Amino acid sequence: MPNGGLAQKMLDHFLSGSSAPVRVDLNAELQRNPQLREYVASRIESEVAERVANGDSPVDIGGAIWVPQSAYGPSDAGKDQQLALGGTYFEFQVVGSSRDGGLEIQLNVSDHYFWSPSDKSRSTQCLHAAGASLVAGGHAHEFLQVGEGRLTIADPSRTQPMEPSDGPPGDSR
């Protein structure tokens, strides 16, 4: 886990005993990890293009995309985000047009930070068991991670959307 990174921030908050939500700056996280930004943009572009092709107006389009742990990638930022956020949904809503002819997207994330000791196949299994034990003993608390951000994607009425990225293979948190 990178010293001073997002994963350390989340773990420190968990160990503090506070159950207050923790804010995640999605703009900053997408900026520091271009692979994650491309993954999210490509998935949203694909969904928006499909819905526009089915007759929906772009301003009515919103939804959620699943971001698996493998989507964060092998960079230091990706590893940090994978440990901090794990697999989660990014909610999106088209909010307007951008100056460059794309579509402006509002992003939101609200995810439960918890330790799940049920998957014995992952390399971090002992950490999950320890985290669950701390919660059971009242020494730590689960909490929500919440964040907002914006992203510009291609307007499918003007350009061909990029193919959805699968991201590289990765391990579980």
C-alpha cells in the first residue's frame, strides 16, 4: 500500500473507529490514473451510444457502470485505487454538451468500505479476516466512500464511440 495514498487514507479512517463517510475526489482519481479514466469513459460512451441509437435523448441518459478491480490497472495509482475502492459502481448522468462537442458527464460513487472474509482464494484473505474481526469486536467501523466528478465523453451523434475497455487482468482487493 503506497504511503499517504488513498488506500492508506481509507484504512486509517477504518481503524479510527469512525463510521462517518469519506469523500473521494473522482476528478483527481481519474486524472492520476489515465487507464481508469479510459475504462470509465469507454463504458459510458458505449452505453450512451446504444441508448441514443435506441431513440433516447442524451439529456435523459443516466445509469451506472461496474468498475471491477482489474480496471484500475498495474500503475502505482491503479494499485492504490484498487486497494482503496475495490470493485464499485460509478453512477453517471449526461448533464450537457462540452465546448469541444462532447457530452459532459456527472459522476458519482457511493460505496460501502468493508472487509469480506468469505473469499479464501485472494492473496489478501488474512487482511479481510482481520478487518472483519476488528468490526465484530467493535474496534473499527465500516463506512461509506462518496465522491463526485465530471468527465467529457464523445457525443455518439458526432463521432464513433471508443470500444469498451476491459482493462488488464487483476487480483482481488
